[in-house]
Amino acid sequence: MRQVIDLERLEAARRAAGFDSWQKLAKASGVNHATLSRLRRGQVDKANPETLQQLAGTLRVPLEWLTGEMDSLPHVLKHGLLSQKEPTDPETVTPERIRRSWLLQRVAGALLRDLERWQGRSRAEVSYRLWGGAFLDAVDALCSIIMWRDAMLEPTGSPGVIYAFESTADVAWVERLLEPWLEDVAVLRARVLRDTLRCCYEVSDRVIPSPTAERYHLQALAAYEQAKEEAQT
């Protein structure tokens, strides 16, 4: 059965994935270029299940999100700090939001992998439910240019002057930083991350929504470190 495809979401996902032309997306996904051209031009608004699966797989997004059946990307709204310039409407789609979802999905997978290795599946699932979301938020905070700017720079004039510069969240550098851990060739030193974020949070009040959220982030990182230490003893 053919399903309606959300062209705005498809376009944002294409840009997020780095395909600078529809022809390159067609080649990578195996979808006929003429089919994509008709979709892009609005000549058709539906695609068959095989086409949807190919596009969703290539663009690393849920099929249900491409068709509009899923309101938001995995983790980005429930777990994710939105930068000040990023739309807060759950239906607003940006390439940056998609990249953030990719990162947080990888982080969630790595976190569950470590917990299952240290605690076994049943206990790991409980731990993840208790503090996994706060752990993802803590990692997500690393993407905030505003937080780092607040922590590292002292304005020479009006305090607001440093916020006039580009402040789009930078997901790519965080993913590159964590890549060895995400690929399971390194263990995360959560204590270092916790201490770093604590220092940043003490200076910046423009990223964390509340002292409660800050406390949850730091507690989640401490819980990860404790789980690792318990497994090593």
C-alpha cells in the first residue's frame, strides 16, 4: 500500500545526511531518480513500502517519521536540549535536529551496551529507565555552543554581545569526540564529563532549564561511573 511521504522531512533528512543532490540520494538508496524527481516536484505525494524502506534506511530515520505517523525523531524532544535558535515546535524539522537524533540514538545504544555488559540485561534495563534519559541530556549538552561560550569567555562589554555570534549546536564534533566509545573500543570516563559539565553549569545559566535538570544530569553520569566501578571489583 502506497503511503504519503512528508517532503519537508525528506528534504531535511537529505541535507542532514550530506546528499547535495537528489540524484546522489537516489544512487545511494537504490530508489529510481525519476521517482524522487516526481516526489520532489509534487507530481506525486505517495511512495510504495519498498521505496520508503530504502529512503528511511539510507537517511537513518524511522519510516513512520518520513510518513508523518511519528511526531518527533527518537530522543530529540524527550531527551535533548534545544539551542535557543532551534525551533521548539515538535513538527518543525531541521537538519541539525536530525543529526542530533542520530547522535543520541548512538549514545543510547552505547549506554545500554555498557550496562548490559556490567549488570546483565534485566538490571541494565532498569538502570536505563531510571537515569538513561538524563544521561542522554548530559551528553546532548556538550553540543551547546552557548554553554561553552558562557563558560570560557568573559565579555568585554555588554554580557549579551557574545550571543550575537553563530550559536547553532555542533553535533559533529561531539560525535567525533565520542567515536571510540560509540564503536566500543574505549570506555567513557563519565567522571571527567561530569566534572566538566559541573564547571560549565556553574557559569552558564542559558542552557540548563532548571537546577533539578542539572542535578539529574550529574547524577546520571555518576551512576554510569558507579556501574562501571562495581563491574570492575
